[in-house]
Amino acid sequence: MPFVSFPESFEWGAATAAYQIEGAPREDGKGLSIWDVACQQPGRVLGGDTGDVACDHYHRYREDVALMAELGLQTYRFSVSWPRILPFGFGDVNEKGIDFYSRLVDELLAAGIQPCATLYHWDLPQALQDLGGWASRDTAYRFADYGTLLYERLGDRIPRWITHNEARITADLGHRVGILAPGIRDLGITARVIHHLLLSHGLAVQAYRAAGKGGEIGITHANTSFEPDDDAPETTRATELARDFHTRLYHDPVYGRGYPETVRRYHEKQGAPFPVQDGDLEVIAAETDFLGVNIYSRNRVLADSDRGVGYRYAPATLPLTDMGYEAAPHALGDFVRFVSKEYGRPRIYVTENGVCDNTPPVNGVVDDQPRLELLRGFLVGLAEAIGDGADVGGYYVWSFLDNFEWALGYSRRFGVVWTDYETQERIPKASARVYSEVIRRGGVEIP
Ligand code: IFM
């Protein structure tokens, strides 16, 4: 089979997030997060599932790291649970929380796996939500203090930091559509949340520089690759609008361009402006070391003058994954090419990419062909984008193991390792074996 190689220095990893895998929500002094609270409310999560046990990683992290090493992972991206460190979001430090991440990091380093830590992957301390959450400007300053604490305590051993995971999802699905915690539906609040998330990112980057730890820091955004549905000029314009509202809204301020004019005007017209104060845009544009790219699929775009935003998505034409996303192997390479060109060839890490595929075990074997075929396609596209000049330093498959998929509970599986939620047995799937081989050979077979 033809084979495509990645650069020698390319890093191969896997990603997870605290609330999705750890469990132990009330153990060792941890405070509650907005997800602990949301999961107790009827109707918020499919099947009434909660993250109370999840993958029990809090107790099984040693075995999990051993499995990562067995698969050959070179780097592991996890998130730190803010309320495990600061039960009320600020104030008294929970030493046992710090100790957990310290032991995890030591275990990773001993196994030769580089840690990459995300400061915020959606589990805001409920105590901060009670004070206004991300709609309150204060939360941005609390976030920078929380970051400073982690840099001081773990910064010598963690060389790569991500401020936020997918601010768009926190803002949009948590505060406009309301299907994720904290479950608010208000465009004015959404605008405040967007601005405060970005401001907190900039403050946390500044704090990292001040800490002088010498590693890398960046931000990870949620993306989709937008494609015009046809060649009509209005479709091209609509595609640019979709990019403004989804991609540029979060990337432009980080790269010093402020908010896209189209989005700013839309928000003002709706009476939901971004609460920008003097100097904020400079803080948000604090220089980062890399851009984190999360991407799973593509969306074809059409003009729609009946919608305030001026665009809509065309119906899917490709087969769908178990998440209902189009199985579009070219989406990763296309988006990386786009974002690389748009922002002047930044250093990129693909911090999440993967496939939802619920193929179950048969006689103890999980033969997840749909996942592994699409993964191969994604990687071939990524190699091509690198060949075209994108500066991509690494790839983290989402996810290391099946886990709590937010409002969809345990009904959707993204892991390359199967989690048996009854027994907590881990079964590496066929895709894990293929991914191991990709890592070992430093490249991928072209399907
Ligand atoms: O599980 C999520 C993750 O928490 C954020 N990015 C997308 C993943 C799959 O939906």
C-alpha cells in the first residue's frame, strides 16, 4: 500500500478532558462544577447519565498511563478540573487536587509521555457560576489566577498548555442554545461570555509569560471546514459569513484583528454587543506559541437571506458517523490549509480529531472499521496539508478512551480504547492498533 510519512519531529498523542473521564466528583475536597450540577437536573443529559464515575480515571490513572505507553503515545492532552484545584474557583487551594495532577504528570513523564494540559474544558466551579459565571468579567481574572497557580505548581513538568478548549462551544451551546451547562439561552449573555472567555485567555497567556516557565501556550478552537455548496457569488459570500461567525469570531481577536465586522454589527443590531473595554483587544492578542485545532467534519454552506446571519447549511451528502457528522476525510487537511493561510502560518497542533463510532465488542474484539478508515483519511489529508506548507507539530486523537459525551451521556463513543462502563475494563479497539502502527512507522498507509 502507498504510504505517506510525517516529519520526524511530529508528535503523536491522544486527548481527554477531566469531567469526561475522571469521576470522583466529591472526593478529596473537590468542589462541584457546573456539570456536576447539570447532571443532577432531570432532562439535561440523555438517559440521566452523569460523570460521577465516568471512566474512573481518578483512581485508574496509572493503568491508563500504562496503556498509553503500550500504544506508543508520545504526548497526552488532559484537562485540569478547576474545582478540584480551587473548590470555590478562587481562595483556598485544595492540595489533594494538585497532588492528583502532580502524580498523573509524574506517571506520564516516567512513561516517556509528554503532558499537555488544558486549563478549561467546560467544568467551571459552580461557585463561580453562582457569581455570574463567564458572563461576569471577574471570572476572567479568577481564571488567570487559577492558571498562575497551576504554572507555579506544575509548570516545570508540563511543557505545553492550552488555555481554553473550544470557547465557541462554551459560549454558543452553553449560553445561546442552552443544551450544555450552564444551560442559558440569551444572546446578550453569549456576547459577554465570548468576550470574557477570550479576555481570560489573553490574561492567562500573560500570566504564563510572567511565570517564566519557558514552555508553550496556546488556545484550542472548535472548527468545521466550510465549503460553498455551489459556485454562485452569493454562496461564496455566505461561506465567508459562516467563517466569520464560527472561525474568525474566535481566531481573529487572538491574532490581533479584533472581532469580525460582520459579527460585531450583527450583535449590535440584536442589542447584544461585545463588552469590550479599553485595552482588552491588546490583552486578547497576547502572543501565543501555537494554535490548537479541533475538527471532526465539514459543512456545506448556502446563502439564506431569511436568516439574520445570512447563511444556512446544505443537507449532508456523505455517509454519517454515529454522531451524525458527515464522514469527510478531507475536512482536516482542508481546514488546516485554510487556517494556516488565514493567520500567517502559525504553529499548529491538531488538539482533537477523531470519529464517533459505536461498533461494540464481539468476543472481546472491537473491530471499529468506520473509525479507522476515517482516521486514516484524516491523517492522509493532514500530511498533504503539511506538504503544502502548514506548520503542524502534532496530532491528538479524540479520544484516548470512550467517555462521557456531555448532553449525550455515554451514548456516543469516540475512544480508540473501549470503556466497559460496568466493569471499567479497557479494550484497545482495532483503531488503537492501527494508530499505534501509525506512530511506530511515523506515517499512514494511503487507503
Ligand atoms: O467530547 C467532545 C470534547 O469534549 C470537545 N470536542 C468535541 C468532542 C466530541 O464531541
